[in-house]
Amino acid sequence: MKMKRLLAVGMAVSMVLSLTACGGNNKGSESSDADSKENVSQEDGGQEESGDEGAGSGKTVVFSTNVVGGKADALEAACKAFEEETGIVVDFQAPGSDYEELMKTKMASNQLPDVFTTHGWSVARYSDYLMPINDLEWAGNIDSQIKGVITNGDGDMFVLPIDVDIAGIVCNVDVLQEAGVNMDDIKTWDDFASACDKVAAAGKNPIHIGGKDSWTIGQFFDWAAPSFYVTDEKNSKAEELKSGTFDPKVWESVAGLLDSWVKAGYLNEDCLTADYNSDIESLASGNTAFCFYGNSSIVDAKGVNPDANLGMIPIPAASADDEPSLIAGEDIAVGIWKDTEVKDEAVELLNYLARPEVMKAIAEEAGSKAGLSGVDAEIGDIGEYLSKYSDVETYPYFDREYLPSGMWDVMCTTGADILSQKDGAVESAAKVMEQNFNDKYTP
């Protein structure tokens, strides 16, 4: 798996560099490994604390990102190619799992990187720190499926969405067909449970969750919660959530869904000790039908088994009176610190990343459609499904749009108790969510 993944990353890096070579002298692919990235000083933030000056403008742009793996390598390769073309040095920093806490510290001191990725929070968390990009030449081409997610109430946008994270439930198509499941028949969570019954009867694992990586549990709640709280217009709690009211009874239904799956035997027996890589292995090898991840998981699974027949279905509705939906959110979204001392250079970098050939290469590594219309990323199997479900309504990630900052870890923790079948875990999860919502909510 590791060797195949490295080969795929190498191809993406080479593609970015070769496509941008016409703009300057290309010296080839250069990328640093995870250890070297971790050794970059993470206390630096802002131009005055960055590294060597560029040979072109005499300036350096500090670029910090939360993305990891192949996506980070492709993004770094694009920055290297930008350096080659312009002479502007990009101090590329990818601290991995420490990113969010580092950014909170930098916001508190108002010393942010010149350019940074917003990991789903360009409006709710970072808009006060970012320069609006509405007047940049590519802003009018931002894809309609992501535009609403990155636009505030005044119509301002703050990031270049290099790709669009549109997700449903990832599935192994062959497993479903062998079990006699018609993907198009899954409209509600009851339909989904019926499909899981058929998969289990066929001797395969219906759902795989790698609970050792706690974020995989939170991912389920982000996928499932909108169908109970938001997507049904007649019973929507969206405005209540945004105005500070959390209904714990509804959360009992969300948590109860997961609890019912555990009790029915739909999840892998090692759901508390398995990790994300285990999910990908099981999905790719044809042992599992469904995983609650975005489309980059298909890229990862193809790295394990290039012949795997993978796809996705929209997220089922909680009620027969509602319709299935999709999640839409930021993935690799890049903005400029409003107080940067290298604004011109930062804008030049953003414009470079918006070039069709550069954006295309990075989006393909992410396994997602490009964030600007007219840029056609070749994303294999998933492209068929994004086209098929282009008319399905999209909703933002639940925690990003409807919960106060800091609730993600709460979802993950309470979900683990459900997986372990702790007594009263469903009711407890609802109470803990309500308490934390009330404690963290600010008007």
C-alpha cells in the first residue's frame, strides 16, 4: 500500500512541475517528508518571522496548511514550481494534526501565516482574519456547489477553493451487487438498514469504522446529523441551532442510529481498535460495503487495489417525506491573511494556484472536482457519481455550520461510548452534546 501511494504522489508532483515549467526554469520535483515538515518552527507566523528572502521580489510568503499526505505533497510541489517561475520563496509549513491548535494560538496573537488553508472554517472562524477575494480575476468562476459554503452574509468570499469536497457515503459497488442491493433504492436510513441486512447475509461487512482514529466516529455524525436536524424543511432545526438552541431529543435519534447498527452487527467487530487504514483496506479488498468518508478515501482505496469498483451514494434521509442529500465543504481552500506584509506576493501565489493546469493536478490528487468551473480534473470512478448526483441538494458539514467551535471532539468521544455499548450511551451523548453546545455557544 505504501509503495503504491508514494508512486501516486510522485506522479502528481511531477505533473504539477511539468505543467508549470513553461513559466520558468524547472529544476524537477522536490518534496520533504513528514518528519522534515514537523521540524519547521511552528511558532513563526507572519512575514517578519519567515525564512530566506526570495530572489525575485525580495519577499517570502509563509504558507501553512492542514492537509497531509499526497495532497500536501502536490500542494508543496505547486509552491516549488511557483518559486521557480517567480523567484518568490514560499515557506511551506504542514504541521499535520497540530494545525488547528497552532492556528488558534496565532489568531489569539494576530500573527497568522501570510497564506493558509482554512480546513472548513473560512467564514465561521477565519473571515475576520482573511482578505476578501471577490475582486480577484478567478472569483467569478468559483463552482456553484461550493460558493454558498464559502460566502458570508455580506456576500464576501475569503478563499480560493482548489477543490470541492462533495461527499456521500463511499461504497464498494461489487459488494452491493453481489448482495443484491440496488444503490438507487437507498433513499432513507431504513432503506440503508435493509441494504446492510442483505450485505451481512451475503457474508460481507456492511459498515467499517476505524474508531481507533476518533475522527472517523465524528465523521459519521457529520454525515448523519443533517438528515435529522436540517434537510427536512418542514422539521428543520437549522435556525434554532444558529440562534443557540440545541434539541437533545433529536440527537438521541442521531446517536440511536449508530447504536442500532452496532446492535444489529453491521459494524466491524474491531470498530474500537481498527483505524482509518483498516477501513480503506477492507473497502478496497471487497470485504466491506460502506464507509463514511469523503472522496479522497476512494483515491486511497485505489492505491490498495486499483481494480476495486468503488462509488458513492447520497446520504439517506431520516424521513420518507425528505430527500437524500450530499455534504459540501471546503477541502483545500486557501486564503490570505488580511494583515500580511506581502499582499502582492500572496495574491500572485493564489492566482498561480488558480491556474487550470495547477488546480487540476492538485484536485486530482485529492480525488475531488476542481473548485473553479471550466477546470476538468480527472478523478476516475468518483467523477461518474458526482455527475450522476449533480442535482442532489448539498449541505455544509454539520459541525462547521451548526455547532459552536470545539464540538468536534465531543462528537468523537460520545460516539466511542456508543461503539463500546456503554449503558445509557445514547442518552448520555445527547446530554453531553447539549451541555457543551450551551457552554460553547456565542451569539
